[in-house]
Amino acid sequence: MNAIQINNLSFFYENENKTCVLNNINLSIKKRDFAGIIGATGSGKTTFALCLNGLIPNSINGIFSGTVKIKGISTKKARIAELSKTIGLVFQDPDSQLFALTVFDEVLFGPENLGLDKNEIEKRANNALKMTGIYDLKNRETHSLSDGQKQKVCIASILAMDPEILVLDEPTAKLDYKSTKEIYEILRALNKKGKTIILIEHKVEWLYNYANRIIVMNNSNFELDGKPNEIFKKSSYLKSIGLEVPQSMKLKEKIKKLERKISQMTKGDLLD
Ligand SMILES: Nc1ncnc2c1ncn2[C@@H]1O[C@H](COP(=O)(O)OP(=O)(O)OP(=O)(O)O)[C@@H](O)[C@H]1O
Ligand SMILES: [Mg+2]
């Protein structure tokens, strides 16, 4: 069974224009995929993420059709709390996710709702805080944190629930290089342990180095889906929809070209 199976998913927000944000999407995500979703600003990535954890259609108004199944369970039929045991979403906007007074309460909330015993709840929360490097912020009030620190609390609170599928919507947008690397390394380690990762991201360089699948959103659908090497080769297409190609991939291509030239020159010398 696929971790996620999406069939004919369409979604319109109910504003005066009835914007069609997702138009007949079909997608399968396998267990252990580490998929990066890229797309221009406003292309529908966050809307798609909200369909994965069931907020659409269960809490957010709009016109929804098709099916989204998380490990075989339709999001339309399941309760959001039930789905959150299997799929955890780190929101793009930390302020939409954070609600508790202190960091520790925030990170405790998820495991508390899984019905675990007190020791296990605290162990999970402390581990998640340590993993994300914010253990020292444990007793701080969330509203007093910097944007980057809030982002780490959001990640920690999802990690503490230990869901099988993690969806992260630009989780490192406010983080520096060191923290970004730490988060990517955590995701890689979790993926190796069997977790399915879906990462919505504008930082293509990171995706190129960590994801094993890249999905491109454009025109309300996923227009490309493949291995990072194959997708990022399509530089003219990506440019035409406002996306960039990873610098390290460009550099690798240049080195390959140079090597070919040198080898041709050397062959020419030998023939002379
Ligand atoms: N609650 C809402 N009501 C009406 N329209 C919305 C709502 N949320 C998003 N939209 C519209 O839906 C479209 C897709 O928005 P979405 O936030 O999913 O894009 P995105 O790809 O995540 O963009 P970004 O890269 O900026 O995060 C945009 O045109 C946006 O204005
Ligand atoms: Mg978004």
C-alpha cells in the first residue's frame, strides 16, 4: 500500500473568484520516499499540504473533490486528530501552528494526545527538543521566540509525535545554514529509518542534495515528477516557471564538460 494515494484531487477556495488551486491531481507517494515539492510562489504547495493532513476539506472551506488516502484511509472520512498519528504537518507559518504558552507545553501536546504514559510523553518531548537543538528554550514563552526558534519548535512538536509520514512546508525558511543543515540531517536519518518525507521547499540546493524525488507544481498540477538529476536538468522549463537550478548541479555539469574537452584535447595531442 502506498503511504499516500491521491486520485483526481481538485480544490477551489470559496472566494469571489473561486480560484482553482488544485486541478485533478493524481499522485502516489511510496513509503520511504523523500520527496521535494517545488513550485512558484502561489502555485498551491501549501494548499496541497493542507489536503494531506485533512485540514482541507475537514476544516477549511472550499470545493473539494477526489480522494486523498493516507495509508489507505480517506482524509474525508477520518478525523484530523486520528490522521495526525500517521501524518504530521509542519506549517509554513509557525504562528498558525503554535498555540501553547511555553515551548515545553507545545512539544508535549502531540504525544499527550496519543494516549501515551507520562514518562514516555516527557521522554519524547525532551528528545525532540534535543534533536532540534532547542532544549535550552524549553521553559521560554513561545511568543517571545525569534522566527527561526519558533520554526524549530514547530518541527520539534511534530517530531515528538513520531508520525510515519512527515510533511514540512518550508521548515527552514527562517533558519541559518547551520540549523538548516541540522534539520536536513535529522530528516535524512528519519528517512533512513523508514519515515516518508515530503518537503515543500524553495531552497533547491538542499533538495538536490537530500531528496530522492522532485515533484514540480505548476498550473494547479504536478507537471514533473522524477529523480533530482532528471528534473533539475530541465533548466529552461524551470526558469520559465520562476524556479532555479541548484548551483552545485550547474558546477558538476561544467566540470563534466571541461573534462570532456580536456580528454578530446589530449586525444588530439596523442594523434599529432
Ligand atoms: N484561505 C484562502 N482563501 C482564498 N485563497 C487562498 C487561500 N489560501 C491560499 N489562497 C490562494 O491559493 C493560491 C495558492 O496558495 P498557496 O498558499 O497554496 O501557494 P504556495 O505555493 O504555498 O505559495 P508560497 O510559495 O508563497 O508559500 C494562491 O493564489 C493564494 O492566494
Ligand atoms: Mg506555501
